Amino acid sequence: MRRTTVEGVRIAWAPLSPGDRRETADALIRALAAELAPGSDLRIERRCPVCGGPHGRPVLPSAPVRASVAYAEPWAVVAIASADRFATIGIDAERDGASPDLAALFAPSTPPDLRGWTAIEAVLKADGRGLLVAPDRVRLAEGDVATAPGGGEFRILPVQADPGLVVSLAVQLPCRPRA
């Protein structure tokens, strides 16, 4: 396992185990969550908001943490943060030099570069609706800020990972009532 921390978000990546990529990701999530929430039940649940299936965003219902996962063969990349500090987080990774076919998603506009694409996917994961929101509707602005329609504003934080990985993190601060 390799790891880093970006503004309080713990990020780890490891080569995928043969046969089950979720097993690798879950082990990373539990290792990082145990540091942030010692003694908590580290059971991980996933429930798709569309079909109700056992896939989607990882949630630790008994631990006060936020989690996100990305896969960039041969890597699993996870992010864990305190639920007190962030309303939501999202992480995305691509292999450096990857060239996903994004033309149809962004037509007639020019698709983003790989860093922009990982930022957009991180926002969509943090937002929780994933590709139910058209990626071309996510707006990346100066100052590492992005917005998703109906989802608010997110900070985009680049992550320094192993050479060969392009990783972006999206975070949203919790709304605090004004005093």
C-alpha cells in the first residue's frame, strides 16, 4: 500500500488483487478508516441509488467517515476523510497516457484532458449521482473549483500518486449554520 494525505483526506493505492478488485479497495478503506475512527465497526455497504444493487459508493454506516474508490488498472485508489470535516468526497484515477473516448460525452465541445476528466469524474462521485449527471454539465473553474448542476460547489485537489497515475480528489465542505 502506498499513501498520501491531501488537506486532511487520506488517500491510498495498491495493486489489485487477482480476481476481486473490490477486495483490494475494501482492505484499503478499512485500513484508513481504522486510523480515523478507531474502534468503529468497519463494515462497508454499497447500494446503487438507481437500481438498489450492491454496488456504488462505499459507505461505512457505523464509522464517522466519508469514502470513495477509483480503479485504474492495475491499481485501486481510495480516499477516506472525517465526516465532520467534509460533507462528501470523490476520487478518480486514470493511467497516465490513457485516452478514454470522451468525444460523444462532450460533443460538440472539445473534451477535457486527462486531468480535467479525472476532476469531472471525482466531482460526479462526490456529488453522488455519478453519470446520471451529464459530464459536460460539470463546470471546472479557475482556482480549482467545480460545480455540478443541482449539486453545489466542489474543490478539486490534485493528488501526487505513483508515476503513471493521474488522480483527482473532489471535496465539499459541510454547510455550517451562521451564528
